[in-house]
Amino acid sequence: MPALTEWRVPPANQPRASEYGFDLDRALASVVGLHAIIPPDAFSAETLGTERAGNGVVIDRGLVLTIGYLITEAESVWLHLGDGRVVEGHALGFDSETGFGLVQALGDLDVEPLPIGSSAETGIGDRVVVGGAGGRTRSVASQIAAKQEFAGYWEYLLDEAIFTYPAHPNWGGTALLNERGELIGIGSLQLERERDGKAEHVNMVVPIDILKPVLDDLRKFGRVNKPARPWLGLYSTEIDNRVVVIGISPNGPAARAELKTDDIILAVNGDKVTSQTAFYKKMWALGAAGVDVPLTVYHQGVTFDVTVASTDRFKLLKAPKLH
């Protein structure tokens, strides 16, 4: 297995060990590289690709926490360690609500787990490190730029995500470390924001506190042991207080209901929606996966009602196989 792509964070953005009150190098040694291979016929292959690379964090003996999209439907997972070793892993589970993914190493990592801290105790302006596999040269000295709600186009909502600046260029699965060297989040996205008339990149990080209620289920069952939320397979964005469809997942419920790109979602079950957050919350409030979701839709001058039979998105995904 070849080494992951060689690259470096610009020196000005790298963390300096002398500026932190914990053993920075030891903490960053808990961050590993992750390389996943996904079958070409997997449901997520078209949107996420068949080969995915990023980072993961050792949080227990042989247990690696990452961002779930890296390992969804993976048939092979490889963990790249700082000393050059490569250890095979098994994709244990993925939680679509939080976005977390878990990998079990199938060999001895010989890596100290990173202690888990509290994301709730952090505040805007706090100094943090966004740690990538490979140590300080692959990590970013950053700070918390915001803590706020985040709605993703793929039917995803966090009540309070963490946003950091400057951004890590290889953000997927990175470790967000507080000033005590504890894990307080996992990197998910890079986004652009406007500040002082200039565009700058920030990372969206999933806060670690929402892992605690789901961790045991992910380890035992590969998913959270509760009824799944209804899923439509509808990609949306918010434009001028309107929920606009920007894509439809092939073979998903929205596609079967013949919804189209550029449709505008006006209401859910008769209740008006003007934001992604309202759209998701009203849809999820109707019941568990499988519930009918009545929508009022506007398309090219015509307003109409349509009922979409929701599903559990996990039913469309290939289950991980232990080799």
C-alpha cells in the first residue's frame, strides 16, 4: 500500500510545541491516516467516490474515530501510522445523524489513545489544534471562529457545530484538540465565509459531546439502536428564505416521487418552511423512516402537492464485511 500523498501545512500555520501546555507530538501521534476502498456499485460511490482518504483518531485500543463519509460502504480500510506502518481496519459503523464513523484496527496499532474532552466547555476565540496524520507539519494552529447551527444539503443538521480558522487543507477526520490536548471534535468540511470583505476558508467540526450517547451502539451494532429518521434523498440549499432542490439522489424516494432540481419546497404537511432547518425538523417530526412526507412544491410557475414515501437510508447502503 503506497504512502498517502506527501504534503505540508504552510510553516506559518503549523503549531509549535512550545506554545502548548501538553505534549503536542505525543497527542498528534494518535492521529492516523485513513484510506478506504468502496465498491463501484455502492450507493455512495457516485457522490463520494470509490477511493477516499483522510484522517482518523485513536480513541481506545484499536478503535479509530473518523468522519463517516470516508468509510461509508467501505470494503477495505487501511490505517497509516506515523512510523510508516500500515494496518488493515474494519469499518465498524456510521451514524448519519452525527456524521461520526468508527473503524476497528485488525492489527496492533501501538498508539496511545487520545483523551476525550468536552466540546461544550470551549468558546469562541479559544486556541485549538486541528491535527492531521503526520504530526505538526500536517496540522494547523487554529482558533474557534464560531459555534452555531449547521444544516447540510444532504439532510443533515447539527444544533451546534464548531468552526475553526485558519482551515486545515485535508480536513476529513482531523482531530480538534483543546489547550489540554484533549479531543473535542472531528473535522468534517471546509467552507467559505466572508469577513471584512474578503473570502476565507474555515473548517466545520463535529463536536465530540454528541459522540458519547451513540458510541456504545456504534461499537456493538454498527449504527445507533433507535428508529431511523425519514430520508428523502433530496439535496437542498437555502436561497432568499426558500428551500431549493439542488439535486436528487438516484433511486431514492424523491426520485421515485419525480421531484426535480430547482423545485422549491414551500411546506411540509401543510406547514410553511423557509429554511433548511425548518424543513428537516418538520419532516423528522412526522415519524420514523418509512413515514409518508407530504410536501407542497413550486416548479416553473406551478404549485402542487406530492407525498414522498420516506425510507431508512441505511437500507440502500452496502453493509461492511469483516475479512
